[in-house]
Amino acid sequence: MTNPRNGYRPHPRRDYRRPRDQRHPVEEDPTAGEPAAPTAPGPGQLDLFAYHPIEDPARRYGFGDPPSSRFAALLDQLTLEHAARYGWTTRQTKETRITLRVLQARSRLYGPPVRATDVQQLIEDGLRVRLPMAVLTEADLLFDDRPPRLVTWFTRQLHGLPEAMASELQTWFEVLHHGSTVPPRSHPRSEGTIRTRTLWAMPTLRAWAADGHHSLREITRSDILAVLPGEGTPRATLGAALRSIFTTLKGHRLLFVNPTARIRVGTLERRTPMPIATAAIRAAFDSDDPATAAITTLIGIHGLRPREACALHLFEVRDNRITLPDRSILLAPATKARLDRYLAYRRERWPGCINPHFLIHARSAATPEQVRVPWLTDKLGMSADALRQDRILAEANAGSDLRRICDFFGVTIETAEHYARTVSHPDLDAFTTDPAGSRTDTPQ
């Protein structure tokens, strides 16, 4: 067959008759079934798909990448600058960068403004939004379209009431919250006034709803008299709240009559201030916690109001004085030592913090926000307001004149007289003869 006479023509480039062109069966490799050993990357060789510590965790939430890489880079840079300015930890910075990237992907943000309601929706995904909101607010990129907290709080209070009664109370709330420009005209009330009146009235309103009343138009004078306590502060508070509701609704023609008219409810009783145990105050003043000792110094020794202690700035504590808008307080050596110890602790705990307030904690150190009064109470282990009242009471029982009490504590003459009337009170005999020593003396 391979004879040329039979028409065989060899391949022009390969002749299998030649040994070099012959193909032999490949011998089986005994290691063919084993997996190949991984090849070590060479020097400088990069992974094909490198892990990104910000982008990859953000993609795991299932919203993809931000639609605008330019806006994403801007927010990331603003976050890094904000974190460096306020001394954030590495974890806080990383979580905030991831949260802002998820926000852009979820809400499809191509640029500012960023709606606060979009940021709040990230809570459903288990993300924290306080620090991202701080970054956006400082950069003036946040559009706060959230309803006021007072509005959402009042809406929750109306839950479970009949529709007609809830509508009437909503009208009362709108008049108090925004005021009225039509007769009868009225100015907006403070948030505290609205909250207290609502809380005073809600138990009675719910009781009426449970009894079958669907509207406040059904309430009569006898119903009012039946729910009013006999005397004292409970009668004054409930009477004031109900009178505010019915007078407002009658003035705006939602009721035909005002059932609270010509009903005397009395006034609030001013209770006698009572002291706190001396041992508790001294324990707080000598506490190993620098923050507790500093708070006791500010409120229990120098008589600052709790909200004044929260709003106190660093520059207001200098030259051995506490400088407040309405008065200046000279620091005693023992109290100055406590404040200096707290400042040293603050610099060591948060070295890069630029929060301007004197008192800070772990949450407020990363923002310019001030602490809240409940935090003061938690640190003291007692009511911050009661601690200040105890200090004023001690000064009054030490024989100080009214003018000095007014100047030192920043109170009115009526308040000073109220504390002065406790000097001969029989319930305070043990307080004025405390063997532990004068409570106005600075603890050592």
C-alpha cells in the first residue's frame, strides 16, 4: 500500500515511515488522577479577583454597586476626613464607609441631596446610621425630610382611640404645635408643654374610650367631675390638660360646649425639697470613675443644672473658674483636682476627639453632640436634679442669705425663699444636725 506504484504519496511534511514522524501511545502517568499542586505566585503577582475591604462587604447586602462612582468617591473621602477630624476608631470608619456605599446602591443616588428617610431605611438591613448621618450633615448633603419626633410620638399616643376622638385630639395637637393665625389666635407651645399635657390626659381619654365614648362631644360636665381627683397636684394636672383640650376644640368650633368651664382645678403643690444621704454624695465624689467624680463636682458641689452640665464647653472651664452665661463660679482645690483628673482621662481615652463639650462618652466622642441628662443620672446612681436640689437645700440651711443663693445657683428670689422656708422644717432636723459634717463643705 505504501509502494509508489500503487499511487501512494507521502505527506509533504510528515512521513510516518521515518522514525522521527512516527507517533507512539502515551504511557499512563500514575499521578494523573491527583490534583495539581498550587503554583506559588511570583514576586509582585496580583490576584485575579482581589478582595476589597469596603466594596465587597457592601455588595453582600444585595444592592450592587453605587450608580455613580464619582459621588461614591466623594462620600468616601468626606468620611475619611470626618473620621480623622473626630478621632474615630478604625471600626467606626470602616462601618460608616460601608453604610454609605450601601445607601447609594439601595437608593440609586447619583448625587446630593441625600434624604434622611433613605438613610433611616438602612436600619432594616441591620446597619447603623448615626455616624453616616453626622457625615452627611456636616457636609451639608443631607435633606432632613423626617417628620418631627414630637409628631411621631403623638401619633403613637393616639393608637387605639376611636377615630372621631383621635381626629379631635389631632386638631388640638396641631393648634398647640403650630399655633393658630385665625381667631382664637395662639402662639405655638413648647414641646415639653405638649408632652406633659398629653401624658396627663391620656389615661382619662383611654378610660372614656373603653367606656364606649367615641367622641369628645359626648363628654359632659358630670364626666369631668367624676374623673377629677379631690385636691392637690393630681387634680391640678389633669384639670389643666382637659381644660386645654376642651377650650381649644370649643374655640375652633369642634365642640358645642366646653364641659370644663367654671370648674376650679387648683394649682400645683410645691413640695418641700428633701436631702440625699451624705454617704451617697461622698461616694460619688470620691468615685474611681473620673466622669462620676466630675459630674458630682459640677452638680453636687457647684450647683450647675443638669442641662447646664450637659451643655458645658471646654473653654468655659479655665483659670480656676466655671464661666456660665449668667454667672461665674470659682473652683475649690478639691473640685479642680477632680475636673483635672477627668480631663486627663478624656485625653487618654479619646486623644483625637474634637467634641467641644466638657462631658462626653463613647457615643458622643465621635460627634459634636452633647450628652443627655439620663446619662448623668446613670453615672451618679441618683437623680441629677435631686442632687442639685440637695446642694441648694444645704446652702439654705447653712444660713446663706437669699441674694447669695440667687447669685450662686442662678435661681429666682421666689425659689430661694422656697428653700429658705425649709430651715425650720421638722422633717429636716436630722439633716441640719448630720454628724458627718456640713454638707456645704467640699468633700476631701
